[in-house]
Amino acid sequence: MKLLTTVGLVVLVTIRCMAQENAEKMRIEQQVEKYHKIKTTGTTLTLLGGVLFIAGVVTTSNNQPDFWSDQPGNYAAGMGMMVLGGAGLGSGIPLWTVGAHHGRKYRNQLEGISVRVRMNRQSKGIGLIWRF
């Protein structure tokens, strides 16, 4: 009976120790994920906006308004593509840079929180480094 009680207490203590979570680490991981999504959104908006802007420039330059013919051109469509592409570029570039900057900052903080043991060679022996 004593053995069973002792084993039960050891298991409970072990499970409790393993279940402890660092709240600061979890908060920083959420920030890393948030800014990764912002960076991805900014990258997508920038690339699609650039393609749309270039397509609008090409469409507009190929379909200048012709006052001597009655054929409708795609000049208005090209201008609309340029405006939407410019909006995508204008909103995507700041999102991309902010997401990359803050994501890098929080990833560096996350590396500073994690506990690691590293063995480093020193000139006069071996050093042991604990990072918290």
C-alpha cells in the first residue's frame, strides 16, 4: 500500500511539473503567429497588387481613347486595374515590413526565454551556459 501511494504521488508530481506552462512564452508565441500572418498577408497583397498594377498599365497603354472610331476600348478597365493594384501595393508593403520586423523581434524574445544548455569551448576549459 505504501508503495502504491508513493508511486501515485510521484506520478502526480511528475505530471504537475510537466503540465506547467510559461505564460510569457505562450503570449510571445501568439505574437509571433500574429505577425507571421500579417507578413503573409502583406506579401500576398504586394505581389498581387504589383501584378494588377502592371496589367493595368499595359491595358491602359494599349487602349488609349480613340476619338475617330466607335470601338470601345478597355481604357477604363486598365485605369481600374491600376487603382486597385496601387491600393494593393500601398497597403501590402507596410503590412509586409511591420510583420517582418515585429515577427523577428518576438522570435528573438522567444529564443531568449527558452531554456537551453550549451557547452562552449573556452580558452582555458569548457563553459556551461544556461539561458532563461
